Amino acid sequence: MTSSRKPKIALVGNPNSGKSSLFNHLTGLNQKIGNFPGVTVEKRTGHSQLPDGTTADIIDLPGIYSIYPRSLDEQIVAEVLLDHHSPSTPDKIVVIVDGTNLKRGFLLLTQIIDMGLPTILALNMMDLAAKAGISYDFNALSKKIGVPVVAINARKGVGLDELKKLMEKPLSPPEKPVFSIWPEVESAVKELRATLNVDNDYEAYQFLEQPKSLKFLGAADQTKVTNIRNKYSFFPGKFQGAETIQRYSFIQDLLNTVTLKASDHSWKKNSSRLDQIVTHKVWGYLIFFALLFLIFQSIFAWAQVPMDLIDTGFAKLSAFLGSVLPEGPLSSLVAEGLIPGIGGIMIFIPQIAILFAFISVLEESGYMARVVFLMDKVMRKFGLNGKSVVPLMSGVACAIPAIMATRTIENWKERTITIFVTPLMSCSARLPVFTILVALIVPDEKAWGFFNLQGLALMGLYLLGFVAALVSAYVMKLLIRVKERSYLIMELPTYRIPKWSNVGYTILEKTKAFVFEAGKVIMAISIILWVLASYGPGDALSKARENVLEESKNLRLTEQGLNDRVAAYKLEHSYAGVIGKGIEPIIRPLGYDWKIGIALITSFAAREVFVGTMATIYSIGSVSDDDAATIKDRMKEEVNPETGGPRFTPATGFSLLVFYTFAMQCMSTIAVVYRETKGWKWPLIQLAYMTTLAYVSAFAVFHLLS
Amino acid sequence: MAGSSKNVAEMHPGEVGIVSGFTDDHLSVKLMEMGCLPGAAVRFNFTAPFGDPVCISVSGYELSLRLEEAATISILD
């Protein structure tokens, strides 16, 4: 009811300034992740109880160094701060500045002050500053810049009461701007302010400077801004450097007045010593690869138990619902379409949670910036950026959060290439397919006494995906020609012990994003697939039981055996079966028959569906604790009618493995790429490329091996 | 050699200099935002393996940048 009167408070600050810690402290578990309208930048919002009993909406904006955006994330902040007349305009801005580095933080602060929204300055990490022997006169500071100042410790939650008190108090916009707009642009700014309803000179000046951040204006108003820009032949970026210099000279004067005691040693020493090892040409890479090994080991070892629990849990639920619900298409949809669909999403949660636990620890500690630093030179050779390492690593769990993690890459070309090749990294959905096929065609023996052949084959597949990603990136680097400069200007933050609650929130946030983003698509597709697999042309399906009985008169089947055969018969005569048979001529050169064709089609939504489809096609009872073993045995017995030998020869098996390594086979990834690249061009090129790559490679493998 | 012609990419680990200017307008805007201002002291800390990117200290914190970007920052030493 009173939601319109809830104060909206936005948190703004440099990366690593402690903004997330402050947000987590203010909102606790009352936070949700959404998207800013029209773009895919994550919007973290939550609410906080203020001392007077009211609730404030807290918006956490992406970390920025300046109001002039460099990446997609940063542009959002500019848009939010420039739009002063929308229902979502923040009532107050809290600028968080790292107390150990006021200078750089104050650049952003002075820009925000000049935007003319009520502003509060929160000085974070004053404990560290005190330890370094630095102290400031807060009263003088507050008076000089015209905004209230509060010292906080965001990690420990100290000083939040004072901050909250400031949040609830009425606050007027800062009176005097730090920076006065250039005389050259005064007339343009005046005309703009008269044309559009713009609050102050600096805001209007930013309208001229940032044509890309004005989406909130509407086409007509944007044209007006463009016209004024043209009329006064103003081009964005013209005065930006001069403005920065002017601001820093103000900041230097300011710091000279308010600093009571300056730090006596100007270079930080501790980080440097650790960096000697962490970025060493031998130790650095050894540490990084040891960490990678540890991460993957944990993903596969620790996630197995919860994944098995989820798997059997949903299988039982589905069987239970199938037995208690009245028979009919609706209960069949629930038991065979919806429940397994939800299960198919849930099963990935353990792996995603573990991976993001590691990534978030590495980021919180400051190590991830060193990885970017270590890998940048190598990655650049392949048209990527040091920052591509994080998406590629995440891609091993799931391409969806991985592709969303590319937003920090400023350069369009490098970001697009990273998005393009990330799905080639073998994600956790490929694992069940790999496991069953490897177990089927690779003997469980040891090579040279200790290397398990199956383990080696599995590792080889992961490597294959990684190499394919790098090679594809290299080819794209040669193909895409843009004159956008690539750069890497990045802070190496001081090493810190990770704050565990922040790690927890990240896990929660990423898992939620996966469940809801990917979940929607997987759900929709599982319903479509259920329809395709449950209905078929003519009356073949309704007469399935009679026909099977007729066929297997002499077999004396048990009830279970009969039911399994009916299920297989139904699938064969369903639309999915018809399509499977339809594509047989296309996939025959790869060594597949129509049964595998059905599995290819059903697993188009999500790869892991392959295993379930195989179970149904080969009429194995759907509920069995030892599913994998049974499917494997049954697949081993399958005979190829043309050769009389087994259907799954090494040639067919490896061909399938290679196909699944390269093929897109994931609707959610396509959907995410569509959103991230804002169009169908890239997802379609990617789909065509990966399918072709998969097809050609599988073809080559099949013919080399047979 | 004339000190004014030197740039950050030519510095050695541990060396300290004063930023005197930039040779690239576009990059200079970004570098200045990050606290790399004319007159500011920079210290060259270390390089990544293969010599690129490099890590410098400036304005009280550590900044990493590629060699080609470091080469656009002129220094006095």
C-alpha cells in the first residue's frame, strides 16, 4: 500500500569498496535479483528496516569508477542516475568510498554530487585506514562537499545505525556543484534544460555526453537531445579528460584540508610480496592449475551424493504421482512431463552451487584479478581477454551463468567471442551422457598400471571441448573485424580473507538465476517434448497395448516387461519417433539409427535427457536404482540389423561422444545468448556453427574408426 | 637519455617515476579516471609471466595494465 512512499536508496561505489558487504548487511535475506528493464544487467534489490520503523528499498548498483561508462554494467548506473523523473529514481544515493583510498573514490563521489540527487557519503574500511595511520576531519569534509559523512565497517556491520539514521532523515540535494560546466557548452546546456525538464546543468551536460545512456527518454526526446548536440557541434568525450583533471585537483585540495594524518608509507607492501609468488611464471601457473584441479575434483566428488538424492527423489515422486493420480493426459503431463522437467533443473544445483562457492571465494579474496592478470596475454592470442577466464571456468558447470558473467568484459568483440565459445566447454549436463557412453565403449582397464582408461577418455572429452573453444575463438578473432580497442586497465585489489556471508549470498544468487532463467526454458521444452513423445499420428498409440500383445504373443512376458515394451512401442510411434525416423537418413552417416535419432531430438532441449530417452526406447523400466547399469547393459545388447554386430560399436560410440561434445543441444543457452547479445544473429550463428562442427566431427570419427 | 621520452612500459621493477603526460587521448581519459594523473608518482611493481600485462602502484593502490597501454604513459624519472 505504502510502497510508493518507501524511500528508495541506491548504493554506488568503486568495485572492491565493500558495496556488496554493505548491501548484504542492510538487507540480509530480504534481497532479490531481477533485471533492469530491457537489459540483462542484474539488479539486486532488497529492503532494510530503518530505526523509525519504516522500510527502505535498497538498490545495489554495479561497481563503477566513474559516471562515464565503459561496460554494459556501468552504463546502467549512468542511466539510473540520469533519470530523475521516473518512479524508480532513487530518493537518496549512498556513495561508498574505500577509506584507504579516498582519492579515487572521490572522483566518483564528486560526479554523483554534481548529478544533483541527495547524497550520503559512507567511508568504509576506516579501521584499515586507521591501522595505516591515516585520519581525516569528517566535519570539515562534510562541510566542504555539502553531504553528510558517516564512517562504517561494512564487513563487520559497524556504523550502520548511523547510516540508517541518515537514510531516514529528509535530505536535500547537494547545493553547490564541485565542477562547473565548461563555458563552451553553456548555451547548449541552457537550451537542453529549456527543451527537456532537466534538473541541473551537470545532468544536462551528461545528456550531451552520454547518448547511449538515455534510453529512458523515449525516441522523441532523444532526437531533441541529438539535435541540440548537432546544433552546437558537441561530440561526446570532448571534455571528459579535462573534467577528470579538474575534479582531481579539487580532490587534492580537499584532501589537503581534511587530512589530519597522512599515511607514512605510500606503497602497499604485503600484497606485493604475495604477488611475487602468485604471479610467478612457474608458481603462478602451478597454483592456478592446482586450484582448477581442486575445483573440478570437488564439483564431481561432492556434488555426486546430493545429485543422486535429487535424481532418485524426483523419480520416486514421479512414479508416486503416476500411481495415485487418476489416469489421463493431465496426470501423465504432471508425472512424465512436469516433474521430470523440474528434476532436470534441480539436479544441476549442487554442481552450480559448488562452482560458484569457489569462484566467489576467489573473487572475494582478490585472487581472481591475479588470474586475469596471469592469463591475459595467453587469452589475447585467441581473441579473448584475461577476463574471459571466469566465464570459461564457469562453463564447466553450466553455460548459462557463465555467459551472464561475460558482462564485465568491456570490449564488444572479446565479449562476443567469449559468449560464442563458452558453450563448447563441457558442462555438467554432458556428464551423464559421457559417463554412460564411455562406460559402454571404453574398457574398464588400467593403462600403464594406474591410469583408468575410462577416466582418461572422460578427461580427453573435456580437453577436446576446451581446445575446440580456443580454436574457435582464434578463428573468430580472424573473422570479426572491428576497430574497437581492446584494453585491460584493472585494479589489483589488496588480498583479503573472504567474507563468508558474501560467498553464501553469491551462491544463492547464482543458483536462483540458473533455476529461474534456465528453468523456464527447460520446463517449456520438457512439456513440448512430452507432447511429442506422448502423441502420435493415427491411432497407433491408443492401440499400443493390443499391438504389443499381438506381436509378443509367444514371448510370455511379465507384466513389467509388457509395460516396458508398450512404452517403447508408444515412443516409436509417437511424433518424436516419426521425427527420429525422418532424420535417420541424415544421421546414418554418423553411425546412428532412428532410436538414437529420437534421443538426439529429445535431448535438444537439454543434453542429459539423452539418458532418459535411451531408457525408454530400450524399454527399461523407468524406475530403478541401478538405472545407468541397466541402460548400459541393454545398449550393449542392441544389435545393428545391417551388420548383425552390436549397435554401439566404438565407432558409433565415439561418434556420439564427439557429437555431444560439440553440439549446442541446449535451449537455455540459446535463450541466454539471445538476451545477452540482444538479437537472434549470434545465437543462430552459434547454433549453426556448433551443429555443423558436431556433425562433421562425428562423421569423421565414425569413418575413421569403422 | 632525455628523461621526458621515457614511458611506463620501459620501467624496471621497483623503479619510481612521475607521470608527465599521455600519448593516447582515448586511453588517457580512462587512465586519469583510475588515478593515473599528470604529476602522480607511479612505481613499477612487477610484470606477469611473458612480461605483459604489468602491475604499477599509483594513487595508493595497485593497477594492472597491458604493456601497450603502459607505453602511452610518459614519465619523468
